[in-house]
Amino acid sequence: MAVTSGVLTIKPTSGTPYQLNNDQVTRASSALLRHIKAEEEKKAVESTKKDLLANNDDEEDDDAEDSADATPVWLVITTKKHIVDKNRLKPGKIPVPHSLNTSPSLRVCLITADPQRAVKDVIADPQFPATLSSRITKVIGYTKLKTKYKSFESRRRLLSEHDVFLADDRIIMRLVETLGKIFYKSSKRPVPIRIAEVQKVGGKRVKKEDRKRPPTDEKYSAVASPAVVAKEIEKTLASVPVHLASAATTSVRVGSANFTPEKLVENVEAVVQGMAEKFVSKGWRNIKALHLKGANTMAMPIWLASELWVDEGDVREDEDPKAIEGSKKTSKKRKSTGEAEPAKSKKPKTAEKEEDDDAELIASRKAKLQAQKARALSDGDEVNGSKAAVATAPEGATTSSKKKRKSVSKS
């Protein structure tokens, strides 16, 4: 059978190439959703155990369609250069037309700045939407969070008890040390929201350094009105979080296996536009490839860049190779076709001075050694001469000395 080659992605026929082709995204979305559904049906048939946690209701509504338990679908973004220079522990947000958090059984944990009572009173206010307050299952202040959830087991239990974590943007960076790696290595990082009252003068926000201290009733003035807080929470739940790291790839959840291809396409287009405009430096020119992927599936390409560089200045064209070699540093080795001149070793001045000092020191040591040797030889000659004189003395002198010693001993 002959092998046929096809094009991975379809480029737009008109306009700029830095845009998605709707037909390509639709084809990839439909194929991916069909594959995920087929795999799930295959596992259900092969499984011999009954799933006690499965929902046996025959009714299929939009809430079940967008349930958080469905298989997630990810948009994988690959860039030519790193997206950011260092890891950003504060997630970003991109609004999407079809939210991933529409289930009425969604469990939301809200972490607030102290005191927590002010936020609890706002949520309990009659003006706060009842459909939203029923999904906020826990409100906890920062001080209570630090004291109550110190152990690893308690943090893991808190993580498993809730689906989404929202945090006051005033304390979002302090949660990194408080919650630890159990949260920040998962997909449930706290997403920042603004629940503090924004001071305005003449319709404009007041700068941080110009803000006045709140009145004596601080617990109620530090939090915005129930309508503002509810709008901020709903806006965050209707967005997808973006976690950026110092790498050339990142993944953003854009839907689930229960989505229709049309809904998935609209979310993908919104996320790609938001990433290119807000998060990826230099926008589309820095994007290398876009893929759609399930939890355990292959990646489906939806857009591939035709250029592997970001700026035109990164590539040199129509230049003489000799001129390029001449621009290199002289310290680096380079190949040449002509005869290579013998390299002259140049020593620094400091090294020459050190060598001269060493030579003088060696010469002085040799002179001292020679003088000591000559002195030792002269002393040896004197000692040998005295011994010879003693050995050649007359015998009479020696015998007389012996007789004198005997006489002295007898007396």
C-alpha cells in the first residue's frame, strides 16, 4: 500500500498567517472528542466492577455536560523562546465563552484576608446571589489557615474537599509558603480575586500610596459590596487559569470530553487570543505550535509556525562566510585554507616578573650551598691534620706518660 503524505495543519488562504483556521480546529476537536468517547466506552465494557460513584440519572442537562469530573481537554502552547524569565506563582485568568465551572455541586473554598467575618457577612447578605453562595462551601481567613492547616495531612484533606480555590489578591503570594507544594504542584492553585473595596475619586482609582485609612468600622469597609464581590467571583469562575513557568511550553485547560466540538472550538479561539495578547511575549511571532490533547491521548496539531525564529535579525542571509568568520573573537579557533603561521606564545608581564624573581632566588640558594660546602671541606681538612699529628708523635713521650700514670696510682 502506497504511503500518502498530507499536510498537518491548514493555513489561512487570506490575511495574516498568524491566526487560527476554524476548519482545522473543528476537525481536530471532533476527532479528539470522538477518540476520548470511544476509549471511555471501551473501558466501561472491559471493566467488571460497578462504579458506585457514577451518576445513574438518565437526565442530561448542561450542568452534567460541564461537570468537573469529565475528562479534561488541554491546549498545549509551544513557543520559540521562554514565555517568562522565571516561574509565576500567581495564576493569570482568561475569560472563555463556555465556563468549566457551571456544575451546581461545585465546591468553592474562599481564602480571605483577616478578618474573615467581613467576607462571611457579605456572602450571607440577601443581595448576594443564592445560586453562588450555595457553591461556596468554605470561607477561611489567612491566620486561621496558618494555624489549622500546618500538617501535610490536613492540607491534603483540604485539597481533596474542594474543586476550586479562590484567594484574596492581597494575600495571594503569602499562600505559597502557607499551602506548600501539595497545592502548587497540583491543578488547584488558588486563583486571585479582588474583594477589597476600591477607593475612587472622580471616577478614577486612587493610588496605593494616596489611599486613606478605613474608618473605625474596618471589618465592613475593607470588603466591597455584595454585588461587586459576587460579580468578581462569577467572572473568575467563568475564566480559565493560566500557570506560567520559565519554559517554552505550557498547557491550559480549555474544555472537557462532554463538550460539543463547537463549544470547544470557541474556547480554544478565546484562549489562544488571550495568550497571544496578554501572556506570550511578542505575541504570535513567538508561538511555535498549538496542539489539542486529552489526559491520555496523542496531541492533535491545530497550528504550526512556518518560521523557527522570532525576529528577522535572528537570521543572517546573503552574507559572505569570510566576513562572518572575521567578526568572531580572535581567541576562538578557526579553520583557514592558507598556511597557518606559527603561533607566538605571549606571556603576561606578571608571569615574566615572577620567573625573574624565581631565578634570582635559585641563584642565591646555590651560592649559599657552595659556601657551606667549602666551609665544611676546610673544617674537615683541619680535623684530619690534628689526627695525623697525634698519630706521628715519638714513642718515648707515650711511654713516659704511661710510667707517670703508674707511679701516681701506686702512691
